Amino acid sequence: MPDAEARDRIFAAIDAGFDKQVAFLQDLVRFPSLRGREAPLQDWFARQMAARGYAVDRFTLADVPEHPKMAPMVGVDPAGSVQVVAAHRPANPAGRSLILQGHIDVVPEGPHEMWTHPPYAAVIRDGWMYGRGAHDMKAGVACMVFAMDAIRAAGLEPAADVYIETVTEEESTGNGALATLLRGYRADAALIPEPTGHTITRAQTGTIWFRLRVRGVPVHVAVAQDGTNAIMSAYALINALYEHTKALNAAARDNPWYAGIKDPIKFNPGIIRGGDWASSTPAWCEVDCRIGLVPGTTPEEAMAGIEACVKEAAKGDSFMANNPPEIVWTGFRTDPYVLEPGSEAEAVLAAAHASVHGGEMPERRTTAVNDTRYYGLYFGIPGLCYGPKGEVAHGFDERTSIEDLRTCTRTIATFIGDWCGLRPRG
């Protein structure tokens, strides 16, 4: 880790710049960077990084080549999905290079009247900042940017290349992270400061997104028995998929990574649309769904299981048996990822954590996904997921801890110093 004198200077710089860091995070949160609407924030971020003297690359998903792990983007234009990479490239680089990456896309906020504070107001109260994306994961983005700022303010710089990246599509496909790799940005390690509460993510499940399309026969409700109800048919498929999930979770009790976690495979029908008139049996219904998969299962196997479940359930409906429902793959089709213990990058991060927290770095196993899988599974780059503390991801009154923002920035700055090495700036 940095020597005591350098560490003290860096930590003093973090404290001196902390009000600016909090204000920076507020600016991030005030952008409603929903899917397909991230470009204004990314343009602002690119200007922020250029003003700091970084070489900035702004590109879209349409600017990179195809890849087998690119997920479908139904209803979203790849040309409008902007990625930003700010590069620190020292003269005569030494040490080990690093990617610092965070996503800036957020999920829909739901009814605003159900929030205590407006979801994009970035209100600070009692040591917390409230807002959609404050926790997941704009706090982590602020940590990685200001860790680098503090190193520079202390008169130092990383001795190796460092790429500061903000990406889109983390909440729906992961294509943004993959695009940066396809653009050519590689390093000896990648750190993604998702809000893990200062724990390392040991394992993550995979995820599949799909849409059920069901048809029906519309008739006047007075003779409903002569038609079919597509919404109720879809309901039958949903129930079948819940039973399918129960069976998957029973099998997951023997999974070496998830045996101790109750029901690690989560199924969720998240969006439903259907019908045209309250007094007509609905002729159509669409349900957007999400299901997980544990290590040892491939996305293709999970997708085949969904298809078999839906096909079998349709046999029990006289109309669907002859008019099979359609499955459309709409986004995530991700592999599970395990950060195998013992990597040098993890050891360096654990030492940085211990130096700040005074104890061993805990680990977690999550039933959701993060972008580290691309680095670890397909490009041979250790993918570390470690970040600050917050609460209520994807929910009302999402919030991040202000003090944990400072603590995490200290850990990340320490990790950068030890992993990349430090030298006098310039």
C-alpha cells in the first residue's frame, strides 16, 4: 500500500474534496438516466473527465463489433446508448493497469408520490442521500472518480494505465461493459464499486429476460364462455414458471456456491400488458419476466428449461394447445460468475480494506448480477465487485450513506496506489 506519508496526503485530499464529491454525486443523481435516456449524463460526465485532463473516448453500442455474448436489446436503439472511457496514461508506465467501471443507467422510479423526497432531487437528510441511482450505483462512480482526484491532489499519480469507465445497459443486458472491452480497453484487473457495503462479491447468479406473448379469442363478455382470455392464459403460464422455479431451487440446494442460500433462483413477472376493452375477453397479453440461474448452469440450459415449462403448461389450455404462446428473449442472457479465491488483485483489495476498516474483508454471494462477469469469464481479467453502503436498490426512497462514501473512497484510493504503484505527478 502507499507509504504512510503518501497515504496521509491522499486521505487528507479526500477529506478536503469531500464536499465537492457529495455535490458531484448529487449532480449524477439529478440526471434521470433511465434506459435509452443516458446520453445527457454521459455527455456531462465526459466533459467532467476532460476538464480533469483525461483522454476521453465517447462511443455508442453501435460503434463496436458484434460478440456472441451481446444480449438482445428489444425496443432500444444501440446507437443511442453512450459509453465513456477516461484514460490515465502515464509516460513510461510501470506497475499494474486497472479498470474502474461503474454503470450510470437506473431503473424506473415508479409513482413519485410514493417517495418521501422527489426521486431525482438528491436530498440529503440525516447522513443519507436519497434518490434513484444514488445507491445503485452512482455512489460507487463518485468514489472511483474522487479516489483518482485525491491521488492527483496529493501530488501523485498511478504509475500504470487507469481507465475510468461509465457504462449503460447494466440493468438490462450488460452490453455497455462488454462494449468497452470490444473497444479495446483491457487491464490487469477491474474494480466495479457496486454498493456491496464494503464486501467482496464472491459469486453472482446469471439472469435471463424473456417476454411471454399469449393470444386469445375476443368476444363480448356476455358470452365469455365462447372466447378465451389471454390474460388468464398468461396467468397460468406464470404459475407454471413459479413451479418450475421451485424445482430449480430444490436442485440448487446442492450447488457448492449457493447451497447455504435459501431459494437463490428468483423468478419475477415484472411487466404485464394485455387486452383492449374491459367488456371484451382479451385477445392478447404480454408478460416481461426475469429468472436467475446458478453456477453450473448455462444460459442456454436455462432458456431451454423455460421453453419446456411453457410448452408443457400450454398443453393444459385448449386454446394455447393449438395456438402456442411465443417466447421472446428481450435482454439479459448472462452466465453466473464466481470470483475464485486466491487472485492477487483480491489480495491487494483485501489489504486495502483492512488498512481502512481494521479487519478482514467480508464476502457476499448475490442472487443478482453485475458486470464483473465479462472481465472474469471472457477476457481473463480479475473482476472485483466492491463498493460503498446504501439501501433500497430499485425501491422507493433508495439511499446511500454519506459517511460510507468517504470510507469507500479511501479504500479505493489505497487499492489504486498499491495495485498500480504511485509516482510524483508529471
